[in-house]
Amino acid sequence: MISRAALLRGFGLLRLLAVLLAALPLLTLPVLGLAWIWLSDHRSIWLAALGICAVSGYGLHLLAAWIERSRSKTDQAEQPEEPEPHTTKPDPHWSRQDEACWAKVEELARRTSPKDWASADVQRIALLGRDALEVVARHYHPEADKPLLELTIPHALLIIERASRDLRQEITRTIPFSHKLTMGLLARINRWRETAQQYETLYRLGRAVLSPYSALFHEVRRNLGNSIAGYGLDNVKAWLLREYVRKVGYYAIELYSGKLLLIDEDPTARPTAATRSDAADLDDTGKQGEPSTAEPLRILVLGRANAGKSSLINALFGRLRIVTDALPGTTQALKAYRLEREGQDVALILDAPGCDTDLLPPKALRRAVLDADLILWVTAANRADRQTEREQLDRIRSWYAERPSRRFPPLVVALTHIDQLRPIKEWQPPYDLNAAPTPKAVAIAAAVQAVARDLNVPEDRTIPVCLAQGRLYNVEDTLAAVILELQEQSEKARFLRCLEAQKGEEFWSTLKQQMKTAGRMLAGYGNRPSR
């Protein structure tokens, strides 16, 4: 590193002195100007201008404060309050439970005011952080007497490490010369500030004795300036306090929700045990290259036997060449197919046996559903008995309701066999369901409404399709587009699924390593010669 002494020697001391002499007239100009004003007859005018400017500035400050208060009252009366801009935001992968907890943290941050936390005492700031921690801990452990203690020691150490890392990066990136600041320099600056405050008081007293007229204007300007600056500083302080609450709340949610992994790795970076198991029996009909090492999206296709699940997979994803026939129960077991694009695994398509057969027991269905990132439910439009399907879907919803740390994957219903709706002989697609100008379109629209109501699914996620040979309709242009629109939600579901799976693997691998280490220690202790 080049030192300042080396730079000065390189520039030349005489050359530096020459530059200073050349700039000296300009540097002394403000001082000479002040001296001229002070000694001339224009001193009163200057002091009056000083006072007018100070009062005008204070008036503008009052006007800005009034406008802010009026705007705040209008927002509260007419529309929901918009969150103030801040840098700490909730993680998009969080579950509904985490988002509900974040709303509580936001409420605490909104209620935090500099008036309640006026003291700059570190212990007071620590108490505010503890309040944020308690809000989060109480959310996840409402039954515990001391919810703050419901965390493991390794995870507590990990959260301190991550918070310190983020704080270091923020300080280094935002505070000028922070990479050169030392603790000793900060202590010296604080002492200089205290000394300057003492001498400032003596200076003001002396000026009041020697020149009361001038001192009066200076005091007015000083008080007005401090009032304006104080208002701005209060806003800055409020922002910092609220940001502090959000930062603590964010990491507390990560900590108490159990999302933290002790290893610093993306949960989706490698396949889960479920995908590894399915890959072992994978039908590689559609394989184009080496499988990806990351966890793919898992799309589960469910429905009653002969509803058209396998045909839909063929029509939607192509090249899988699933054998289908008219016999019920063609799919005998859960079957995985790899969907690839440009040589990389994009998704794993899971074709399930009919949910109304004995080939898919509830235990296997539960496992398949909890390992899915998108559920594609296939139902026939020409069958009105949907009670069994509704019971299965309600059961699936209840499984996710039991796990608030997970997101319910997007559910899309493919309504097949629409060509068999009345009038059966009519088939002239495309059909505009909104205008419904033909009897066939009216029948399809009625079927969509009935299925959406019977299965408790939104109508915009109930897509009518036709899979009959030579009558393929509405699969790639509408159903595939809906699935693509839901990809972001599917990615969130995949993240939480992988996180849960990896936590389970981490628990057992950590325990195994601990047992091995403890065994070696005990063996070494037993072999130690006695004295």
C-alpha cells in the first residue's frame, strides 16, 4: 500500500507549497468578506438577512411538517396505510405462518417511536431488540412459558454469525471511510466532541457579553436551525429504530421457524431422498442428457381411474409415450417421468394410479402429495359423481393445514372429455366460454362452473381440455400457460419442501457424526493408562 508520506515526497513539498500559495487568496476570501461585513455599515443588513432566512427556512419546515401530517391523515381515512420504504423485507420463500409473523413484526416497527426510545443507551436498544424477539418467539411457541428459550445453541450461534456478517457488509458498503475507522478513533472523536461542546458554551457566553445585539440574532438562527435539523434527525432516528426492529424480526423468524440449516447450502441444490428414490425407477423414455444435480420441480398428476391422466401427460409434456388403454387401473403404481429442456431436468412428472382404486392407499397418496410442488387434478366432464374426488382433495388440504411451515402447492384442474358433453355430435373448437354462442360452449361453461364448485377450486384454474385422438384441444395453449404462470408459486413450494427434507437429513447426519465422535472419545478415555 502506498503511504501518504511517499505520495507527498513524490509530489514534492515545494510544489505543494506553491499550490497553497496560489490558492491562498481564494481561501481567505470568505474570511475577508465576513470581516468586511462586520466592520462596515452593512452589518445590520447582513444580520437582518440572516434572521429573515432563518425564519423563512423555519416556515418552510413547518409547512412541510403540516403537509406530511395532512397526507398521513388522508391516507389513514381513505386507503390502507402503505408500508414505509425499508430495506429489510420478508423472504419470498416464507410460508403463510411466517408471513403472519412478519405482519406482527411490521406492526411493532410501525409503533416504535423515537419518543419511547429517546435514550441512546445500548441497554435500551437491546430491550427493543428483545421485544422484537419475543413477538416472534411467542408467535411460534404460544404455549411456552419462556418462548425466547425455545431454540438450540448451534442455531443461536448461527444467527449471531449471519447478523454480524450482514452488519459488516452494510457498514462497509454505506459508511464512507468505515474500512479505515478504528475503535480508538471513535473514542477520540467522542472526546473531541465533548470538549468542543464545553468551549462552545463559553464562546456563546462571551459573545453575549461583548456583542448582545449580534448574539441575539445568532441564538435565534441557531435555535431555528436546530429545530429544523432536529425534526429531520427524529425522522432518521425513527427509520433506524424501525429498520432495527425489522432486521431483528427477520432473523428471529428464520431462527424460530426452524428454517435455518447448520450447513450453508441452498436446499434445492441437490435432489431430495424422494427424488433420488423416484430416479432409481425412472422411465428414461424422454431422457436427452445427463440428469441435473439440483432438485427438479415435482408435478403430481392425480384423479380417478380412466380420467385421462396418462393421456394428459403425453399431450402436455410429449415424448413420454405412456401406454394407455380403456381398462381401468392402467397405471399400477406411482410412476416418474423426467421432463427435460436443453439437457437439464426441468420437472419430474409423477403419474399416480386412480385415487378411487386400491392401487393408491392413503399413506402413499399423502407421501406423494407432500412431495409435490404442483398438483394437476384430472377429472372427467361427463361424470357428475365427484364426491370421492372432493373428499380426496379435502384430505389433501387438511394434510397441508397440519403443516403451517409448508405452502400448499398450486392446484390446477384439467377437465377432460368435454367432447362428450351434449350435443355429443357437435365438435367445432375453439369455444369462447365467456360469449358461449353455441350449445356446446354453454355445456362446457356449465361443466367448468359445476366442477369448480364441487371441487372447491377457482374457475380460472379449471381448464377444459380434450384429449381424444384427432381432437386435442386447449392443452398447450391454455393449460400449459396456466401451469407456467404458477411456476413462481411452485418454486416457493419446492423451496420449503426441500428445506424440510434437508433438515431431516441434517438431523440424522449430525447425530451420527456426534455419536461417532463421542464413541471415539469414550474409547480413548477407556484405553488411557491408569496412574
